[in-house]
Amino acid sequence: MVRTAALVGRGRLAPRDMMLLPALLPALRDLVLAQLPHYGERCIANTLHSAAALDMRDRELLARLMDAAAQRAAEMTPQGVANVAWALARLRAPPPPRLQAALLSASSAAMGAFSPQELADVGWAVVLLRLAPAPEWAAAWLAASQSRLPHANDVAAARLLWTAARLGVTPGEEWRERAWRAVEQRLPAASPHSVAMTLWAAQQLWGPAGGLDTEQRGALLQRVVDTLPAAHAADVTVVLHALAGPGGAPPNEAAAAALLSRAARLVPAMTMAQVTKLLWACARLRLAPGEGLLRRCASKLFYGLADVRAGDLAIGLWGLARLGWVPPAGWAGLLFSQVQAVAGDFKPREVVALLSALAELRMLPPAAVLGALLGEHRSAEQQLSAYGPRNLAMLALALARLSQLHAAVWAQRQQRTRSPPPPPQQQQPQQQQQQQQQQLQQQLQQQIDMESQQQQQQQQQQQQQQRPTPPPLAGAPRDLREDLLQASFHRLGAMSGRDLSTLVWALVELQMGPPPAWLYSCVAACDNQLAAMSAADVAMLVRALQRHNADARLTRVDEFLGRALERLGELEHQGGEYTAGRLQALLGMGRASDTHGSAGGAEPAGVVDRKLRQRHAVGPEGAVHANATTHHGPSSSGPAHQDSSNDSSRRQAAMRRGGSTRPRGRHRAQHNGVAAALNGSSIIGVSAEISLVLDEGAVLSSQSAPQDTHGSNGSGSSDSCSGPSSANCSSNGNPGPASVERLVGV
């Protein structure tokens, strides 16, 4: 078997012999099982390595070989330990506990005697098989790799960097310097796979220290472009994933064009995981893949839906949505069927990414799909109590967007049912005299019909006013409201300012009235984040809280609104004086019309006018000056309340006189967002793009496995370890250890 594996690995078997190989393997298996009791530790290691090289996955053979390896592991040489570890990782065969403990013990004892390639293979196997070594083992491996890096070739160096990035340890500055010198020396001769793996690992290892500098990233990217003609699908997707991940940066125009061109040619050879990662990376980097590449990826995803995993499906749909793809009509049935089939495999951030993508694609999920994703039959890991602060806020936002979509679809259906039938076509007269008579009759009939239609329209309008509005997101599980409020109540203190404003606004769109205790906790959390919030977030938060506290019955909420309005004024002053139009928008904030589906009312105009005038001195030219801001608490005495007609006249006079200068520079976009929020814009118009927040764990390993080479006995393989933003799925917020994008950001 060892000789056969060596011939196959070196490509020395003739095509005719390769065709006969499947018939030969069963005989080899029987021979090995018969002779296995007489094998020494070297024969056991080499046989297991050869079985992996020949891709022999016979259960009985592997079980017998692993039992023998566990018994003789202490007697194996460093090369034998590396061979066994590589074989198990190559076959993706988790070792039994006895063999796992024996491998970790034997490798720890031989750590100082491993060659660079053997050390890389052992580390790669430990990470890939998730053997969970002790911290002492990881520290010993990291110290040994530092001394082996100068002597490693390009493949071994890339695998050492990859293992260090995945092992859960943080290398020091000296380790990174030595690693970069080794990479730099071997970069001119690096293969496409090794340079792709090096780029991904360097992004992870140098991230905590500020990331790769421009020169280092440029050198790696240039080598990627030089080796693209020989790159495989896994190499291209790993490069794009590395550039789109934390610490990455979009490639230059020439490199982006070369990567996309190569990706377009390799789409037929890509796996489903690679296609979805390609879509995600293009959306994350804001690359335009072109109509042809986008259509091929969408087609491959559609025809492979039955085999796609839950996490890959979530990030693939998110990528298509962010790239502006419009799904054909035939997608909905098959897509929702697959989502329902794998609903139990979605992680929280993947559920958020999936629902956000469906809202972006304007695909309303049926009740059965929502029930499978958010219903009571979820596992413990899928309960809302297991969602993080960011995921809860983004889940509420995704549901709010789907609620708006449901309301729009419901309104269109109602409009179609109310539309009158088309008038019948008139036949042409045969004689002129009959034509005149018919014209007179038609005129009379038209008058009668017009009056009848007017009466029908009035009746329909009255009936429409009496009809109840559609429920927010019909088909959602009944206990979802209570679960969402309860889970978010315990996460309010850990949310950022953007998450808090997004959550509060989404609850308005979902017509969910939080109890006073929830609002008090939310206001306390918002107070802690108020100084760090942007103007758009504060404006969105103010308007949402006004609707939740329309009758000003909660004193703490009303007091916070005063502080938030003052903070909003300070942020506006930082960008220049108010224009007359912006002042009118602020003064009329309470009268802005509610979007469809929003519950509650706003504060009366006089209350808002009084609060604003207590905090801002209105100049004679209709401008508010920064040095005139004074805070008065709810019980403080301020200017007397004036009637709404005087307020309206004063604002109109200010508009006629003209306001101060318009906001300049970087504040202009911020002011536009505040104006939109204060004028009652929907959550989609106020908040920025929804992106996937997925870290490497949520994407279930988002990089490719290293090239499987092991000296003269090695057998290569290049497959991608499958990867939430997930997009934490992913914009705003604090990315996770390897998050790729936040869900809401500016």
C-alpha cells in the first residue's frame, strides 16, 4: 500500500493503471487487515498516511489502524507522529479519545525534534480536528515554530502562520518579525495556495497590532496577482475573504479586476461554500462583480440549494442582496423550502443575516419559515436568550423591515381588490344616424356612471377607514414579541448607542409597546451612551421614544428626551448654525406624520416647541446660536407656552428671512440624516446599510485548508474550510474576534 500511494502521489502510474486502481484497493485493504497485528510503529504510521493519500475511507480499516496507532504512539518517531496527524486531518477523521491523548502527549514530547514541515503538519491537524490542546501545548508549539520559521519553505511557512492564527494564541512582536522575514524571503517563489494562505493568516496575526502596513499588504497582493493564472477556486476565495475580513482593505482597481476575472472563470469548479464566500466578499469590499459573474453565482447557488449548508446560505443570500441582484419569481418556493429544511442549523447571527437579506431582496417569508426560524421548537442555542446584544438589535431591525414589506404587499392586494373593472368596448355604428343616437346615450350613461363611481369610491374609502391595519409581520410566532422584549431587557446595558436607537425604532415599526420597566432600563442605557452617539442615532432615538411615550406619562423618559434634544442641538452646532429649514424641522418634529405600521403618537407641537425654546435662543434671523444653549429640567421655569398659531407664524417669518449658512464638509451628510430622522423617515432611510456580522466561527471557518504536502510522501489537497454577517450575518458596532462586518453602520 505504501508503494502504491507513493506512485499515485508522484503521478507515476499510467492512465490504464489508474483505471485499475479502484479494483486493487479492496485487495490491499484485506492484505493490510491480515498483516496489521505484525506491524511496527513505523509501518502503522506509514500505512495510515498511505490510506489518506489514496483517500481510503473504509471504516473498519481506519478503526483498526487508529487503535494500533494509539497503542504504539509513544514509540513513534517525530515523523511518524506527524504522519498520523496529517492522515487523520486529511481524511477529516476525528480520532477517538485514546488516540487524541496519545497524539498530544507524543507531539509535546517531540516538539523540539520536529522539522518545519512536520511541525506545521502537527499544528494544522490539531486545529483542523479541534483537538483542544492545553495552553502549555500551544505555547510550546508557538515557541518551536519561532525557531523553525527561518528554515521553512513557502508551504511550511504559510501553514505555520495559518496554524498560529487558528490556535488561539497571540504571538509576540519578535515572532511576527521573524515570520515576516521568512515570508518576505520566500515570496518571489511562493505558490498561489501558499501566498493566499499567508495573506489570510497575516491579516489575522497582525490585526491586533494595527494590521499589515501598506507595503506588506501590497507585496502579498502583487504576488497574488502574479500567480492568479495558476490559482484554484479555493485560492481566489481565500484571498478575497482575507481582504474583506478584519484589518483588510479593498484591493486596487487592477488587482480587483484580475481577481474578479479569475473568479468568473473558476465559478463552475467552485463548491457551494466558495460561491457564497465569493458573493459575501464582493459585497463586503463593494466590488462590482459584473452581470455575468453575478448571474453565474446566483445560478449555481439556486441549482445547489439542496446541498448548501445553513451558514453558507445566509451569507450567500446576503451577498446577492447587497450586490443588487433581483431574484426571479421561481426562487421563492425552492429557497423557502430549503430554509425550512435546515432551519435548525442556523446560528443566531445567521438568522439575522438571512432575514436581513430577505428584506433586502423583498422576499416575504411564509409563516412556516418564520415559525421554523423563530418558533417555540428552537434549540437552546437558537433561543432569543442566546442572542448577543448586537444580534438582538439587528433581529428587531430585520423584522421591522419585513413588517414594512408585509404592509406594502397587503396594501397592494387591497388596492387590486378595490380597482373597478375595465369599461366595456363600444361597437362601431354601421350608419351615421345610429351613431348620433348612440353618442347621446353614451354621454348620458357616462354622467350616470361617473356619479355612481364617485359614490362607490366614497363608500370604499369609508370601508377602508373602518378596516383594521395589517398586523406587523403576519405569520410570526405569537410568543416572539414577549421573547424579544424579555431577551433585549437583559442586554440593554451591553448595547452600543447605535444598537439602542435601532432597537427602539424597530419596536415602533413592529407596533410593540414596551412596558415602563423596559423603557426605564433603556433610558438608563441610552444615558450612558449618549455622549458617544452620532446625531442621526440621537435623532432616531428621540423620535422613537416620543412615540413610545406619546402622552408623557413616564417622567424619566420625558427627562431623558430633554437631555437627548440638548445633545442633538450640540451635535448640530458642531457643524455650524441651524438653517431656517432645519429649525423648522426641529420645531415641527412632534407633528411629523407616522410611517405606516408605526404605533403611537408624537409629542404635541407645543411641548416640543417649548422644550426646544428652553434650550436654544432663537436669533432674529431665524438661526440658533451655540452660545445660547441652556438646559432646564422638567420642573424648571422656562418661557411661557405660546399657541401654535404664533409658533407657525414665527417659523414662516424665519423662513422668509432666510437662515444661516448651510452645514459644510463632513457634517453635511450627518445633518441630512438628522433631518430625515426628525421628519419621520422610516428606519430604512435613517439607518445605514444592513450588513452581515459574521466572525470566523460563525462562518464555520472562513479560510481554506492548507495545501496537503508532506515531504516526499505527501499528497496535496486544497479545500476550503467553510466559514454569520454575517455578516457578528455583518456597519456599526464592535466586531468579534474575526468579524467581517457589522449589521448596521454608517
